[in-house]
Amino acid sequence: MANPDSLGQFEQLVLTAILTLREDAYGVTIHAKVQELTRPKSVSLGAVYVTLDRLEDKGLVASWRSDPTPERGGRAKRCYRLEALGERALQEAAVTAKRIWDVIAEAWGKEWAKEWGKRRADASRAIQNG
């Protein structure tokens, strides 16, 4: 089994997608959520599947096959859920990211952080509105 303590940024994105999608977390929906999180950067579906396999090898996610569905031509979906180890790894990554953000905001000043947050929110709204 791979080292679950070592969590890359793309792995964090995929875990975040699974967390937010809950029971609707399967390859295509996970890819769509990761695309949303990384805009305007493009992400391949293959990269998501490779990462899902790696996360499963680390014990951070589990997968299973759904029942076949008529809308998929009788094929099953491979669904994913976070394991307890995956939830902990994602929590630790979020705490570390927050700590980094706090240090950057302090080093560059609170006004910079406030302005950056405003620009980020404006960009997010622009993306959502098309």
C-alpha cells in the first residue's frame, strides 16, 4: 500500500470532489467537479481515474460497482466514497492550507488578502455566470 500521509494537490482536489458529491461520486461527476475547482485549467478524465486508483491504493477512498442502468446502456458505474483515512488526510490538508494562507496574509498584509479575496470572488461569479 502507498503512503497515505503523502497527499498531493491534485489528490486533494479529487478528495474534495468526492466529499462534495457524496452518493453521486463516480468518474464522470468527479471529473466535472475537479474541472470546476481548477478552472480555467483543463483536467483530463484519465488523470482523474489514475488519481482515483492511487487514492484507493492508499486506503483513502473505496469504490464499488453500481447496478447497471438503462441510461448507461446497461453498464454499471464505479462509485467512490471517502474512507475515514481520506477524511482525516483532507482535514489535515485543509488545516495546512489555512496555516499557509494566514502566513501569506500576514507577510503581504491584510489589505492584500482582502483585495485578493474580492478578486477571487469576482472571478468565481464571472465563471458561474458564463
